Amino acid sequence: MKIELKKFGTTLLSRQAGREAFAAFRPSLENLPETENIEVDFSDIITFSPSWGDEFLRPLGDKFGQKLIFINTQNPSVKVTLELLEEVNKTKFNIKN
């Protein structure tokens, strides 16, 4: 499954907005096969805040672990935020570019 974050906007800010985006998206994760990878696509994202990312990505990581793959992460805002979230949450993301 591919999650195109641009569907939530190109400026992803605030903890509340990230929480709401995940709540809206969660039902589509219900019936996924256990073997399926989840690709989170950051293409066209302009601004990506740590608070939004934490609320949306952390629950995905908790559920899918290394089956969660991030693609198109070249934007400086995305890169810095992912690095910060890795440090804060003491995890290593599966990033493919």
C-alpha cells in the first residue's frame, strides 16, 4: 500500500492536524495482509513538522515496524524531521530513495 502524504496537504504542521490525518486514514489499514509493505510517499511535501510526523508516523511504525518504508524524502524539511523523529523515538526508519 502506498500512502501519498500530499493528499493531506503539502504543508504538514501541528500535532492536532497529524492526529486527525491518522484518524481519518486508520480505517484503510484495517484489512491489510500481514505481509504487505506500507510505503509513505513524501513527494510534493513542502513543509513537514516533527509534531505532525510524530502523530502520523509513530502509530504506523508501532503497527508495521520495518514493513513501513519512506520514499521521496529528499526535501530538506522532510529529511531533518525524519532525523529528529528517529533520535527522539530511538528508532531507525526504513528510507528508500
